[in-house]
Amino acid sequence: MKKNKYVIAIDGPAASGKSTTARLCAKRLGYLHIDTGAMYRAVTLKVIEAGIPVTDQDAVERLSSEVALRLEPGADGNRVFLNEQDVTSAIRKRIVTKHVSRVSSYPGVRSVMVREQRKVADGGGVVLEGRDIGSVVLPDADFKFYLIADDRERARRRKIELERAGTTIGEDELLRDIRSRDEQDSNRASSPLRKASDAIEVDTTSLTIEKQVEIILDHIRKRAEKTA
């Protein structure tokens, strides 16, 4: 594969497989992986810890401009640091999941995060994943992928993920959570969850992670061969 420093955007709803796929693609390419969802989760965690109501848009937006976020590569994905504190596990708590859609819907929060994400992507050699990377954050990305999956399958995946972390929640409850999250993300006024018109859609419902990675890398490989 030609050693171009591509900018790769991978979007999709919760539990569609984008985080693991993005991380493994980045590893195979020798690129930096940026989990933008983790950034919004970290801000949400800070809002909760500060005792600020998530409905107080002005206060949430002010706080988002004051936090210091840092992502570092780890064995199982990015380590997330909030004001120099490792919050990698804390941002996955259910209370954060419950409120992150609202916090991330505020234009002031998104403005701060998008600015930071674009800085990271400058120069290429990155795989960014989220919900609006190809449509808003990096509309000129070299490659755009949009991962989807059946919502029942996504609930099953989330259940396994939580059980590995020591939390047991019924699949039906998680299915309701996922559908609610989809509704909020798709209908927010600022940067809603949307498939970019030129994104390549990948249905991951019946795919292994390795197959998802291979599909994406194959698209990149073919373009690299054409331009070699």
C-alpha cells in the first residue's frame, strides 16, 4: 500500500463496531486513532462531577471550554485523560452514557471539540471515529465510512461489553437505551448523526471485527494502488 498520510473518517451509531474497527485499522496502517466519542464522554463526566445540570446549556458550554483533554494510545484503545486524570473507565459508566447525547448536542461544546479534532487531523495519518466526522468535522476526509447494524445486535454487543466491565444489564433495557440514543443523536440541531453523501456504508450486523477491518482496508488499498 502506498504510504500516503490519509485522513479516514468512520461514523455510525452506538455499538455499530466503529470504535474497535477504527482502532484496528489505525494499528494496521500505523496511524493515530482518535475516538471523538470519548472526548464528549469526558466532558459529560466533568459536568456530572461538577454537579452541573446537563440541562443548563450555558454552564455546560462554559465548562467544556475550560477542560483539558488528552488521548494516549493504549493496548486496548485510547487512554483518556481529563485535567491529567485517567478517566478511561469512568467515561463508560452508564450515567455518562445516559447524558452524553444531550451534552454533545450543545453547539458550544461541539465547537470546542471540533476545533480540537481538526487540529489532530491536520497533516493526515489519522483515523477518527464518531457520529459527524465525515459530515461535519472533516468533510474533505480522504475516506469516509458509515457503519450500521441491527439495533438488537447492537444491544447484544453492548451487553457483552458491559459484562466484561463487571456490569449486568438486561438486553431489552439496553435496546431501549440504544434506540433513545439514536433518536437523540439523529434529531439534535447541531451536527446530527448523518451518513455523509459520499460515505461508504458497511452493515456490520453479521460481520466479524476482522472482516470489518478488511473491508475498510481493502477500499484504501485499492485507491492507493490506483494512484501508485
